[in-house]
Amino acid sequence: MKINNQYIRFDWAAKHMLRDKANFGVLEGLVTVLLGEQIHIIEILESEGNQESPEDKFNRVDIKARNSKDEIIIVEIQLTRELYYLERILYGVAKAITEHISLGDMYDKVKKVYSINILYFDLGQGSDYLYHGQTVFRGVHTNDTLTINTKEDNMIRMKTPAEIYPEYFIIRVNEFNKVATTPLEEWLDYLKNGHIKDDTTAPGLHEAKEKLKVLTMTRQDKLSYERHLDAIMIQNDVINTAMQEGKAEGRAEGLIEGIEKGKTETKIQHAKIMKDLGIETNKIATITGLTMEEIKKL
């Protein structure tokens, strides 16, 4: 497959390049745009969730990072549909929390987790390309939000659940169809189309322009990248073919069901007429093929 994009796809870069400290600026930019505050990545963390294996060769990419506020950031890129994706997001966050607290530790060691999910398939119904979820405790009768007393640096301060509980971002790449004018839209344009403006000021995209050029790849990386693109194309073809075959099969099954339903309704109409004429039930059953019970219910 010929490489047409000037810049390397984010999903491949995340697995092979963005874990390098020299390239942290790209990932920092994406997270900064989403959270609305400057984020600094300190290190990439390893866990079972982001180890390479044959199964996740091109199906998903995980980055697990720690920022300067000692919070955990999970970035997952999903190329193909998964039925229980929401459950998997929840499991990934729970696993990240438990991986960073040891038996016997105080609960103040629990880390806040940001789960960023970049999806290249249609997840559910919704017209937006970005969804954000966080936990807020709201009064059922008063509608006020709950704040909690917590001890920090030997001082008691008020903290909201949103400061502690995980936050979730779902980016539905396929739903983005706008001219990019904001930093977030510029990021979506890159994620979907591989485009980066020459004069971009969006956090992380200037670094991406410098670090993620296809022309700067080694020959070995180019071969790996081309295989990745081919694998995506083949997988998408397989999925599209299966969907089309499923639709065709569904139409055929529907036609057969419709014919059978029509036959049954005709039998019932004939049976009603014969019943009104006083013909015996056993004879109606023999003629129509309906059961005695079905005829008695008419």
C-alpha cells in the first residue's frame, strides 16, 4: 500500500514513537487540549494493558503515562468495533488504579485517572465527536454538589469527587466533519485525515509536524508502517464485506419470513370462513394444515 499521508498516523506513532521522552510533547498537546490545562508527561508506565502482543497488533494501542501532578493518563486507540467497549474502558481504569496502590497503603495513594479513548468506529448514538464523563454527587432534593473534607499536606481542605474520581473522554473520530478552526478541531483533523496546518498553534501539533513526518522514518519503520496500513485496509475490507453479506442475508431471511407469514394468514382466513360455514374442526385442520387448538381459538 502506498503511503499518501505526509504525517504518520497517530495510532502507529502512539505504539512506536510517542513513548520516547523526546516525543512527549505530542501526547502532552492532545491531553492539554482535552483537559483545558497545561499537562506535562513525566514518564510512560508499563502494565499488562499496554504490552505489545499479536492480538493487539493493529486492533488497539494503549499508552499509560504519569503527569507532573502524579495522575495517570490512559490513551487507547480502537480501530474496530467492540461490543462491550464501555465495560472495557471501566476495567482499564480500575486496573490502572489498583496497579498503583499496594496492599496496606492508605487510600490517599489512589491516583486520579484520565481515560482518553480515540475510536475509529461508530459507538452508539450521538451527534457529537467528543464526549466527556466525570463523577459528580448531586443532591437529590437540593440539587447542590457534594464536597468532601480531606487531609492534604497536614491541612484539611475541601475536595469534590470530580477531583478524585476518573474522567473519561470518548473521541468519535468518524463523526468529525468540520473545517478545523480550534485546537481541538485541528487535532480531530489530524486524527481523521492526517492533516496538520502549516501555521498550526494547537498544542502538540507543532511537535507532531516535526516528529511524525513520514519522510523522516527509517526504512525498517517504513516497512512496518506500510504493513500496519495494509492490515487496517484488509481488516476494514473484511468488516465491510461481512456487513454487506449480513444485510443481504437479512433481506433474504426477511423475504422468506414474509412469505411464510402471508401463507399462515391466508390459512387463518380460510379457516375462519369454513368455521362460519359450520364445517367440522377436524376437516378444517386437514384442509388448512392448522392445528385443532389454533382453529378453536379463531
